[in-house]
Amino acid sequence: MSQQLRIGGASGFWGDASLATPQLLAAGGLDFIVYDYLAEITMAILARARSRDATAGYATDFITSAMAPNLTEIARQGLRIISNAGGVNPEACAAALRAEIKTQGLALRVAVITGDDLMAQRDKVAARAPGDMFSGAPMPPLGQIASINAYLGGFPIAQALDRGADIVITGRCVDSAVTLGAAIHNFGWGPQDLDALAGGSLAGHILECGPQATGGNFTDWRAVAQDLENIGYPIAEIGPDGSFDVTKPAGTGGLVSRATVGEQLLYEIGDPQAYLLPDVACDFSQVRLTQIAPDRLRVAGARGTGVPASYKTCLTYADGFRTGHVFSFYGLEAEEKARHFADTVLRRCRAALRRMQAPDFTDVSVELLGAESQFGAMRQAGPQREVVAKIAVRHPDARAVALFLKEATGLGLATPPGLSGFAGARPKPTPVLALFSYLTPKDQVAVRVSDDFGAIDYVAQPGPAVVAPARPSPPVTPQADRLCEVPLIDLAWARSGDKGDIANIGVLARDPGLMPWIWAALTPAHLRRVFGHFLQESDAVEQAAIERFYLPECFAMNIVLHGALGGGGTSSLRNDPQAKGYAQLLLAAPVLVDADLLERLRGQG
């Protein structure tokens, strides 16, 4: 057993840069390279691809860009590969990789983890009729279901490695499992090693988005702007207790700091004391971030609170059609012209639908990009002379969606002046694959490990039941003789993302002394002013729509906005269906702070 495990994270999404693998191979000294390709929206895309072609449904880039050009060097260095590139068709992905290995005359062994695909159980699931674990919505009709996948963990991956696999391909697993599986294999962790499992999972969470831990999507982007084209991909050096260092290859761009890693720590974690994974329930509230050298950060303090008895399961289902288009206007009164054009298009479409005796659109989105439409009540700009009208619609019938496109473009000669646009193909109606999430007991999921030696069943071993940890006391309300109002970006770093229809915004204080002011400022009332135009609230759920969580050891908080994404990335009509820019809206909003404290900190900087 190695006392330190070095893992490079080479992919954060399907389409990540192909330079990552050769960069990490050139760095040398790694035990593993891991690849995360899957998000909810990716699973929907892959499910649609498999429905058209039984041999499709996996991340083809993993074979063509990551593996094929680098297999010889991977074999020479003797490092091992773990990837969830299998998507909804891991056997097809493995077959393509084995064919490439054979073509190159190599002897690398490939293992496949299956069992996450639960489509064969759809009748049983329908009979059980679970509600959505986030919204409580009823299960969609059986005939509309396109895919069902349980989120597997790291122990099956470790079992494949124990059997000698050089490359492990999985279907849907939690993003961090590709890292945790390597750590379980290397250190021999079991279900009782809760803190170590939580630490290994956190290492996986830091690696799972690639360069987002090394300066990508960083609040202080100018600090890394000069060499983003050569940004370094993250490396985690994990110890037997689950603590780890984050670094990157020498000579690469980007930055590894409390800020860059801290932003990724907070990214999409929901309740930081109930980050539930297949192998362990994690409490990240006591995590400490310590800069121990340039581009090297120590991460410690993750805690495990038990082992969940179920797998999170995501079902995608057909839910009508959507489309949208952008129309740019410039000149005097451009904003008013664009708004009038959008209203006219929708009135004409609705009149046509009535003539067809068809129902109205189920959802409509009009956003005037360039006119601060994303800022809602916090808008500061006056009327703009150049804007883009993004108009999108959704309907159960593809013909109604096609009608929108026809009527919108057909108004080209009857619009207010200033309409322009880059010529290109007219968009087509796109099927919507919406997301439905629920829990499946582990004993109802048959996981298998298949390799050159055959196939074996993986049986999940029970661990301690999950126990809810005590909540940390929030910061004491601060007092000051002099107050000043500044944008939040002067006090904090922040990053945002999504989980289905839920937006997550992590906020990290630039200095520990600022955290009480940040907590005091970012009240539910303030957050509703910033994000109220995105929230789908009723009187019954108004107070539950916004949650705040405190992480005292890293001087941070996480904000969760329920029903804030118009249905989420797989079905939303919005320009930002995954909340990628929500942190920017929050950072721009003014907050009150102790003027003397801020002046002292600025003087120290």
C-alpha cells in the first residue's frame, strides 16, 4: 500500500480540452488519471443518442481524444485510468477501447462496471410510484421514460482494480467515485472508515471539474488571465486518512490557492453537512484549507456521518419539445423595439394556435441580453442601444414549436427597424428529456464487474447508519462605528452551479474577519431581491425556497435556491439553465461592511 496516492483529474465534462491527458502524462509520477464526463444534461443527450443507435450512448471523446493518442505512454508509465465515459452504454465504450488497444498492440486490461441502468425495472418503479426527491412531483407516465440510472459509488471500481484492471469504465456513478475508487483500492478502506471515505470523496469533488480547481471560472479571473490557454489540470496527493494536497503540473498556467480550491469545494454541494454519496454521507463544514507552498493547498477535516442505504437515481423522460432563437436589434430604442418584437411574435403564434385549436405554450422565455435582464430588480443600466432578444418556447407538440420558428422568422419584414443577425440554419424543435430523481434501495441494484477474467457481482456492504451532525452556530451579528456599502466581490469569492432545478451559490470570505459581515448581509430577504425573478415561489413554499448553510472552518457559506432554474438544464428555456452566472449576480450586489475593517484589510493587501 502506497502511503501517498497521486491522482490527476483530466476531464470535468464531455468536451473538456484534449490537452489534459498529455499534460498530466508529461508531469509524471501519477498513479491514476481520472475522467468525469457525466452531468444530468449529458445523460439526457446520451440517452437520446442510444435511442437512435444501439452502439452509441457513451462519451466518444474518451476513446478518440483521451485514450487513442496516449495509450502507449499510459502503458509505458504503468499508471491506471478510471472514467465514467461509459454513460448509458459502458459495454460499447469498453468494446471500442479494447479494439483500439488491440490495434496498437498493447496489453492493457479493461474492466467495466454495469448495473446502474435500471430501465429493465421501469415497471416495478412505476408500481412503487416514488415522488421526486426534491420537488415531490409524481412520477412521469411509464411510456415517456427514456432512461433510468442509479448513481453508483467507488467500491465497485476498487474491486475492478483489485482484480488487476488497468482501465476501468463505468456508467453513471457519482462524479467523485472515479477518485474515491482508486483511494479505496490503494488504502484498503472499508465502509467503517467514514472520515477517510469522506476525505477521498472530497478529493474527487475537487478533481471532478478539472481546471475549476486551478483557476478556471475563478472570481479573480485577472489573476490567472495571462496564461489560461496553458492552464494546469489538478492533481490530488491523498494520504491514508483521506486528507490531501491539491497541486498542478509545474510550468502550467492557473493557480492553486485557498480561493481557487475553496470555490470548487463549495461548488454544487447543497447542504455541506449532508452531502450524500453512495459510499458515505459527508460533512464538509469543518474542512480546513491551508496554503503550504505556492500552488499547493492542504485540505483536511472532512467527516463521514454514515453510509446511505440507497442510491440516488435519475430518470429522464420525454416532456414535449422546445426551441428558441436570438434576434439582435441595434440603434435608438433598441431595447423597446426588441421587447415589442418578442411580444408581437408570441401574440401571432398564440393566435395561430387558437386557430389550430391547440393549447398554449407550456412555457415561454423572453430575455433581453445586453439589457441586464439577468439582474432583475438589481438592474442598473438605462435603455440600451444594442440588445439580443432571446425568445424560447415549449409545447407538447413539435408542430407548435415549429410554428413559433416559422412565425418569428416570418416577421422579419414587419418588425421595428434595427433587426439583424448572423445568417445560419433555422433551429429545429428539440425533444425535451426532463429529469426526475428518487432513491433506490441498494439491494435492488445488481452491480457487476466485468473484465478479462469474467464477471462477478458486487454486493454493497452495509456501514454505520447516517447520523445528522450538529449544526454550527452562525456568526455573531457584527457591529461597527462606521459602515460602508461595497459590492460583495470586495469581501468574497463565489461560484455557482446547479442540481436539477436547484441553484447552488458558494461564498468564501476573502478574510476570516469578513465572514460575519457576509453572513449578516446575505439574508433570505437580500437573496430574494437578487434572485427573486428566477424563483418559482408560492406563498406555501416562499420561506423554503432559500436555504443558507455555514462552513465555519473555511469561513464560507453555501446558498441553495429551490425552483430557480425553470426546470433545470435538461428542460429549461433560460439563457443560464445551470446557474453558472448566479454567483456573478450576487457578487455585483452591494452589501454593508465595517468601513474601518475593510480599510485595514485593503492596507494589508
